[in-house]
Amino acid sequence: MAGMKPDLLKRREQAMDRADRALNKAWPERKGEDYVREMESAAGELERVAREMHASGIDQVEQSRTHRYLGSVYADLSPAQGKQSLMKSRDAYRKAESLLGKHGDALERAKLDFNFGNTLRQLDANEIGQLQEAERRFLSARKVFAEQAPQHVASVEEALSSTRSLLKLAPLARTVEKNREDLAGLEERLKSGDNLVEIAAEMKEMRERGGGIPGLFAAVQGMVNELPDSAKQGDRFGKLKEQMEQLASVAGGGGAPKDPKEREILQLLRKKLDEEAGAGRVTGERAKTLAGLLEGLEKSMGSGGDDLRSLMSKPQEIRQKAESQFASLRYLSHGIERPKAGSRAAQLVELCWALRLFLVEESFQPGKSEGESKSVFDLNIRASKVDRRIYEAGSDDARARIVEQEALRPLALEIRNFAARHYPLLAQPIWPSARVQVETNAALFAGSDKVRGQVAGVCRKLGLDLPGMPKGADVATARWRQLQAANVAVFDLGVADGPERAAVAYELGIARTLGKPIVVLAGQDQVVPFDVDVEPVLLSGAARDADAIAEAVDRALVWMMPRPRSGAVLETLQEALRRYSAPSRDTYVDQTLKELRRLQAEPDAVAAAVTLRTLAGFLGADAPMLIHPVWPPAYPEPGKQRLFHVMPFRAAWSDAAADRVEKACCKSNVQYVRGDRVADANVIRSIWLEINRASHVLADLTGFNANVALELGIAHALGRPTLTIAQGADFKPFAAIAKLRFHPYKSAKGPELGKLVDALLAQRESRS
């Protein structure tokens, strides 16, 4: 190895001094001809120095540092030159990383991770994979800086916070852009005289997508409010705001056609208001406020026409009124003093408000059946009564706990079941499928013994029953029953990577398939391996962790299912009628199928769920189980075989295994799908749909990848024909799947894997 060549080091430092002077002079805009000229000159000199260092065989750590400097210069050129400069920065950092290799300079590696992460988060704020890589790099850098360079920790914390916010925003930003484009396209089609029936159908789907335009705006705005100030300064944030404004412009306009059912709701609310005021349960001034609010909502519902703009404006206007005016009714007087801050009753008032606000919004959702409207009205009345009982408890925490356990939690469960009506799914889990009744005060935990102790303490405080891990031969079935019975499930992903984390992820997949409210716990410096649409509670090891867990459990117990997409109920109705055709030997089955056909023509989500459950009851022991997952239902296409390959796709053997499986599928005329090729911005939902649509699932547990275990849990809960495989004869599965068959194979390149796939594809999906 040649010497350090002081002249090259001196030239490198001079180039960086030149870049720093230009940067200081042009900060914070970092634009202008002089700035670009100076920075490009510095970059050119650093490239020459790097080439000469390589030719001279200079120490690789120094070569790496030179490329890191070059990456920083290109990153600082990006405000003037855009994405092209960021791509040059990324390439320079990659070169620096390859040169650094396994050298033990931890501080140099941390600086590289920090700089590389900053470039990745700016390169494409909608690219979830890049943002996750940036997050990992920031966490790695923070750990080293905390020990060796604490002056840099604050900068890493800010970058980490911004990246995590962008990770939450990315799927929403893509949806904003898609909705804006779709709405503009529909308006153009309307102007050009396209088929009005088709346009109306697409309009309906768009209005309900992701909770409709109001739900989308609320979700985006909620994320925006959490962004640190530093994340609101760049072009990325400006583009998102512009997209939202354009969407609002397209969706804006007059009112909407009058809906008799919505009118009926308002009349019932007016009648209820008069009764409450007459009985003295609402003060005169409060009655005036409520009457004014109802009048405003009535005007919003009754105005406007049938055009595209009018149709789109109604849900947005109602949402705005609900947020601006119903918020003032957050604390109902009931003629009772409001519970004091810090009391359990005061906390319960806020939890009950979350339920009441959901019901208010649900009241004005378009297209409800008569049964749905009545259910919403009845639940609104119950929620008001529960709220009054909480007020009556006042500062008596013991009394408040009784109201919570006996009234608030049963109400929350009933509202959640009502909200879940749009996502019925016929499943045949691999365990005994008899439905276990949900116990409103039951919890479930999966994770380490240490964290279990913390969660058990929280459950005792909240009056929740936490069962222990079952013992005996059939652990899997016993655990399945515990999962069904739980009203909330807590998953500790901070356990050691490998079999322990895979076991937790497996049960998490089952819980999401059952539509359970969940709490996810993770270490403070941990990157959660997958996104299940739930913000994890990051544990620091301090005493305040218990409070954070308790708060998350409280929120989960009043969590509601997401707003549905159009057509979800119809999909399950069609699937049931496809599976079970009349006439049947059982008269009751025949009559139930007849009712399903009627509902297919006149959909009613509440009646559909009741009828589907009734059908399952008449079909006997082999009947499917009706569940309500957190994501939309889907089913395999009749007559089409489709294998979904679940495996870690970044391992050295991954491509060879995927190639071997794909060839086996092609030979059998089966469509091959692998998880890393899904195109949707929301990866976990895309994976969910692919497992639903699969006629066969191949799950490779080699290495106990947590994502694979999660997806295996989904496949088992749905009952898809699944083959579980792993490399190595000494593979030992975790307890929940220990009694299930799995098939070892030696190598991804060997013939065994192809033969296993052939055997799987020979199976036919079993259905009654």
C-alpha cells in the first residue's frame, strides 16, 4: 500500500473549503450561477483526487472519505440542479461504502450513513423502500454519534423524525395524486359525453375510496400536522400542498341531491333534541347551538345539483361542518360538571368522544340502507347515554372503571362491528373454525417475558384480563381461541430477530386478518420490519413506557375499521353464491341463498353480514367462517391457478429460489407472483390482496424472516392451501406452527424445490 500522498489530501481539503465558502454564501437557497460554478468546480476536483488516490493505492478509508465528500457536494447542488444531482450524490455514497467495506472506522461509517440517509430521503419522498433505508442509516448513525460525536445527535434526530413522517405520508401522497388525476379525467369524460352510467359508477368508487375525499384530506392533514418544521420547507412538501389544492379545486362546487334517508336522520335528531330540551337534560343555550348546527347540515345536504362538482362537494362540506361545529360539542353538558382533568372519567370522556365523532361522520355517509341508518341512530343514542354515565362518575375512579368495563368497551365493540360490516370475508382457517365470542375486557400479548410483565401491569390497571401462554399438546388451537376472544392484542416486535420475532409476527398476521385492534411495541432504535398501518410504541426502557403502552391500549380499544372501498360486500356475496348453488338438500340453506341473491340486487351491508353468518351456521362443520379483516376482501379467480411466493427476497439465494419456483409454475400453467413485485404504494395491503387471490401459497421460512411469518399467519387464517418450506434438515419451527407439516430442502438451486412446488400445485383448493 502506497503512502498517504499529502498533496492529494491537501487538494481534497482545498476543494472542500471552496465548497464550504460557496455554501455559506448561498445558504439557504443554494442556487445561482456563481454558486453552481463553484460547487461544480469543487466536485470536479474531488473526482480527480479520487481517481489519483485509486491509482496510487492510497488507504481505502481515505478514498472512501473522498467519495463521501463528493456525495455531499452533489447533494448540496440538488436545489439548483434537481434530482440528477441527487442521483450523482447517491452513486458517490455507494462508492464510498464499497471502499469502506469492513474497515473498523465506526465514526466514518456513521458520517457516511447520515449523509447517505439524507440523500435517500430527498431522492424520492414517495419511494417507501428508500425512506426505510434512510431510517435504518439514521438509526445506525445515531448510535455511534451518541458515543463518539454527541454534537451530531440533534441533527440525526431531526432527520429521523422527518423521515418517519415522510414514511407515513408517502402512501397518502400517492393517493392524493391518483384521486386528483382520476377526478380530472372523469370531468373531461363528462364534458366529452362519455357513458354517464359508467362515470357514475366510477364516481361512486372514488367517493368512497380511502374514506372518500374528506377522509383523504383528514388523513393527509393529520400527517402534515405531525411533520417537523424542517420537513415543510422543501419542494416535496410544496408539491403535496399543490396536489391537495388541485384536488380540492376539482372536488369543489355546490351541494348534492337530497337524500330521503338523510332527511329522516335529521328529523330524528331534531325530535331527540326537542325531547332532551323539554326534559331539562339540555340547557336552553345548548339547545340553540344544536339547532343551529342541524340547520347548517340540512342546508349542506339539500343544496346543489347532479353534476360532478356537486356530487363531490357534499361529503367534503359535511366533513368540514362536522369538524368545525361538532368539535364544539365535544363535551356534552348533561347538566353535570365536567370530570376533572387527571381523573379516569376525564380520560374516558375523550375516548367516548372518538366513538361519538365516528358516529356523527357515519350519520352523513351517503348510500346507507334503512337498516344501517337506524343502527347509526341507535348507536348515537347509546353513546350519549354512556357519555352521561362517565360524567356522573366524576372524580370517582372506581366508578369510572365500572362504566368503562360494563358500558364503554361493549359500546366500542358494537360500533367497531358495525363499522366492519363493509368487509365480510369467507375464510376457512387451518384451526377449528367455531367462532369464539369476543370478550370486551380480554387482551392478548405476544412477545418477550420482560415486556409481558409491563403489559400485564398495564392490563391490571385498565381492568383487562391477560391470559398466559397455553400449555399442552395443541398450543396452536388454544392460541387461536385466545386471539378470537381478545378485544385488543399487543405485539412486542422488540424481541430478538429470528424465531422469536417470527412467532410474534405470525400471530400479528392472524390478528390483522381477524380485524383486531392492535398495539405494536418496538425498541427505540428499531426499524419495524413491516408496515401494518399502526404507529408502533417505541420503548425506551424507562418507567414512562408503561404510560405509553396504556395510552396505546386505550386508543386501540376505541379504534374503528377504515372506511370501505366500493363493492367489497358484493364480492363476498358473489363468492358465496358461486360456492353454494341452489337447490340444496337443506331447505334452510336454499332460503338463505335466496336472500343472498336479493341482497346482491339491493346491497345492505348489515343484512348481508347477518345472512352470510346464518348461511355458515346452516352449512355444518365444514362451513367457512365469516370474518371482518382490516383490509378489503378478495378471492381467487374461478378456474385460474395462481401461486403467491412468500420469501425473503434480499438473501443471496433468493433469486435462484424464485427462478426455480417460477419455472415449476410455468410448467404447470400456473401464474407466479412474488411479494417484491407488487406495484401498490401500500405494500402490506398489496400483499394481503395477493394472498387472498392466490389459489396456492408457498412460504419459505428460511432465516425466520418476520415479513414471511406475518404473511404465513394471514395465509393460515384465510385457509389458503399453503406449503411451508425451509432450507436445512435441522430447521425447528416456533411453537405455533410446530405441529404443522413443513418440508425441508437442501438448496435453492437443487431439484428438491421444484418437486415440492409440483406437489403443492397438484392440490386443489378445498371448499364445501
